[in-house]
Amino acid sequence: VRLVLDRLRSPDCQKQGWILDGFPRTSNQAVALQNAGIHPDMFLFLSVPDDVAIKRVMGRRQDFLTGKVYHLDWNPPPNDEISQRLVIRSDDTIESMKQRLKQFRENANAVKGCYNNIVEIDGLGTPEEVLWDID
């Protein structure tokens, strides 16, 4: 929590705003943000079935040289040179994904209970379709 709070207090976040992806994950983290005076303007909750979330993560690859993240289906690398550098992140396994989803399901309602500005979005579309729904 301290790392996130430090980052949110940085001048660029104060000036330009911020987006947290996958945080807070627990009600304790949400309360810690609130106690620190951090209140999001909006809380987006992307609703996606577990099997779809697993499929999305299992296609994710990272270029070990640049750190850029690709997806084999939706955002493939532009050439063979980059394709050969791609690695699977150590936490992008079916087992770890199932564990993350289990923890998410156990904590989602408690985290939601900390906010009153929740917008639930159907996350089943393409990235462009989901972005359109958010806009």
C-alpha cells in the first residue's frame, strides 16, 4: 500500500490523475487508500468470466529486451525477431491465475462495499469495444 500511496502522491499523478489496475484487491487496501485521503473519481469493475480471463492471460507474452507486453491473439509482435524474444511471465500460469481469481472472488464484494461510484462494465468484448463502453 505504501508504494501505491507514494506513487499517487507524486507530482505527475497529482497533476494528471491516475488509474489503478487491479488495486485495491482487499477491503483493507481500500480502507488504507481512504484513510490516506485517496478517493477515486470512478471505480471501474470489468466483469469477465473466469475462463475468458484465464485465456487472456495465457496468451500474454513479454519482450524480455524492451519489457513491452504482447498478446498472441489480439496484439501479436510485429516481426519474428521480437517473437523469438518473447517470454511467459512467471505468474502467467493456469495455476496462478486460478488462485488469483479465487482471491479476487473472495474479496470483490468487500472492495466494492468501500466505494459508491462503481461502474460495472461488460469486459467480454475486444479491447476497443470495452474502451468504447468505458467512454
